[in-house]
Amino acid sequence: MAKNLMIQGTMSNAGKSILTAGILRVLKQDGYRVAPFKSQNMALNSYITREGLEMGRAQVMQAEAAGIEPNVWMNPILLKPNSDMGSQVIVNGEVFGNREARDYFRMKKSLIPSIMKAYGELDSRYDIIVIEGAGSPAEINLKENDIVNMGLAALVDAPVLLVGDIDRGGVFAQLLGTIWLLEEEERARVKGLVINKFRGDKSILDPGLMQLYDKCGIPVTGVIPYVRLDIDEEDSLSEKLEQRTAAGRIDAAVIRVPHISNFTDFGMLEGCEGVSVRYVKSAGELGKPDLLLLPGSKNTMADLLWLRENGLEAGIQRLAGEGCRIMGICGGYQMLGSLLEDPEGVEHGGSLAGMGLLPVVTRFRGKKHRTRVEGNVGKLSGVFEQMSGTRAEGYEIHMGESTADEGCRCFADVTDCVTGQQYADGCVKGNVCGTYIHGILDSPELLKGMLEPLYREKGIQPGIYRDLQAYKQEQYDRLADVIRMHLDMEAVYRIIGLD
């Protein structure tokens, strides 16, 4: 039976995900078999496992930090918002259905057996489980049906570290207010407080830490400095999405649609020397990029209408006519086509004209296609010619199926890693290409084929394309160094019960 520790926060984006990953990495370095767990995650940044099942990307990052393969046991419930009032509900990696917020709130306790089964699978295989909460445990209007914060802590008898974000200000009120809003038995679970994202001289903070202890009787276990590490974040809250200006010679613009998903597709590109990746929300920000990228979307038709209404669609079409290299991934690929049809009302209902940049028709269906694929880019010409024959691998996750006109050049020939089926992926026409493969830009070989013609045009010496997996491991080790230096790991071991 595994020991456990739960990381809860005073709010969203307090740093729970990264702190969980850092503690997992330290424990792994110290010789323990460790695993992450989050009973319910709300995010559009998802991932497909080897078995073809869907889970939240944050737990994938944490699994990488723990040195283990991601599994849906680590995130049994995933909510993918598809409107302001509702989400697609994923249970144990498969679509459970769409639910309005009120309906999900009423039924979520019925998912406790699924949560406990997943936790039990990890419990039987690992020494320590580090659990991440969601939002805040002090949402008193939600407490009755809580399955992700103190409700889960009670189910699995977990001690808690409570994290507050000092960078936003008011961290003492965050921590103390949260403690005071907890029930007595919940308060007893909180064994330590952590102040995150601190900048400055800690000695100035020390008097406040003493007063905080006097008021609640819970010690501050660590003050974590504000550090910049290149580690995958939760989607809608990532600072990366606020990048608006181009600092590098090669300007890569990503359209930040309202329902953007899997922006981690561009992480490798962000690390390329001389390349600036910026996120565009309006026609005025578009400019004249060298490379334009349309990301995945949880609601392709709604996001296409948004592009149409705010003038970005016209700007994208103008850039296509001027010869700008344009790549659409998943929902972005669908938008580039000629027509989107939704006869079953999976997204928006009805039909909607696409941007008309690729000869492709997409029809939405109720069944989600999710798998991992591997193969090679086809024989391309023009601005994408150097990508020909390069490695194409990643994962697919989409509700629509796209059909290209006969004779249209496909982007890649791939094999479904789950079923073994072989098929053509995507479409290329001139300086516009589309693919369903998330993670396609993680291939150094493919990225080189895309960027080196641009390097030549700009007169830039190409840089070295990093080994993504080795780079990630280096970042996790750096995170562990920060945790060891600024979190009282002896106290953490005692809290876990390993003293």
C-alpha cells in the first residue's frame, strides 16, 4: 500500500502542478517508485496514451518527472470545456458525454468508484502517490460534492500541503482565509504551508511567516522562488500565451483561438535559435509572420466563426496569398478546409464554409478518434519540400473526419499504433498544409526541414535542434534542485510518514 501526499492550492495557477512534479522528481531521485494523481482535471491540453486513451497533459508532465509512462489511472476524470457553461467529460480515458456545469455538479459523486479504482491501481504499484488538487479547497459552495480537494483527501487519507501564490499579492490572506474556511477535520489535514513564486529578500518575509504561524498554528514548509523553467503548463493559464511580440529573426505566429487546445505542440519550436513564437488574438496583432500556425481547438466551428468576426480569417487568407507558410494542426487543419459539416450537432450544428485554403471537407461525428500514429511525411514540393520523408509521429484526438479532394497531396503516410491501420494524413496545397498529428513539431528532423529554408532566406546560421526528451529531463532535474533548496524535504518526509 502506497503512502501519499496531497498538494492543494489557494487558487488556480498557484503552482500546484509544478510543485507536484518537483516533489515527484526529488522522491524519484531518492530511490522511490512514485506516481502522480489528480482525480479531476479541467483542461484542453490533453494527451493520448499508448492504449489510445485520453488524459490531462499536466499529469503526463508529472509522470515524466517521476520517470514513468503516463496512464489514465493518473487522471481518471478530464473535463474539456466546450462552452462557457459546459464540458466534454472524459472518464478513464473515454468520452462519457457532454454535460452542462449544473448537471455535472449533480452527478459527479457517482464517479467516485471510477476515481477510487484508478487510485487503487496506482496504490498497488508505487511506493508514494503525490496527489494534485484543483482550484481551491475553500470553494464553500462546491464543498458538498467535492471529489478533488478535501473530499478526495478524506477518501484516501492524505496529508496536505497548501500552496499560495505570492506573485499575485495577498498571499497571507490567501493562506489564512483558506485555512479558516475549512472544517476542523479538513484543517487538521493541512500539515504545511508553501509560499510560491517569491521574488526578493526572504528576510523581509520572515516576520510575516511567524505571524502566520501564530494565527493558524501550521508551519511554513517552504518559500519557493520565482524561477523560469521550460516545463509544460496548464493551457489557458500559461504565460507563454501572453507573448505578443517577435524578438527573433524568424517570426512564428500562433493564432490564439478561444478554445485553443494542445498549445504544447509548439514547445519544440519555441526552443529553436532565432525563432520567436508569439500568440495572436486580433487582426491588428497579426503582422507579416514568416510562419503562421493554427492550433487545435475544442470547438472548431465556434472558433472559426470567431476568426471570421474579428477579421483574423481575412488576414490569414491574405497571408496565404502572399506566400506565408501556413500550417494547421487538428482543428486548425479543419478550419483551413473548404467546408465543415455537423449534421449530428456535435459542435455547432449545420454547415459552415471553411477558409478555402485546402481542398478538404470535414464532417463531425459523435465518436472521437484518438490514437497514436507513426510514419513519414510524403513527397512534398515548394516551400515544404525539405520536409519530405521526415519522421511524422504523435497522437490524434478529434471528433471530425476530413476528406481531401481526389489527387490532393497528403501531408504524411502513417500507421495507427493501436489498430495497425495505415492511412494518409492531412493535406498540402502550395504554401498551406494541414495535419491531424499533435506533437508533429517535436521531431527535430521535421522541424529542420521546415525551418532551414527560412534560415537561408534570412541569412541566419541554423542552430542545433535539441533532443526534446533529454531537454525535458534536464528541466525536471533543475526543478528538483529548486525544491531541495527551498522546500523542507525533511519535513515533507515526516508528513508523508517516511521519517
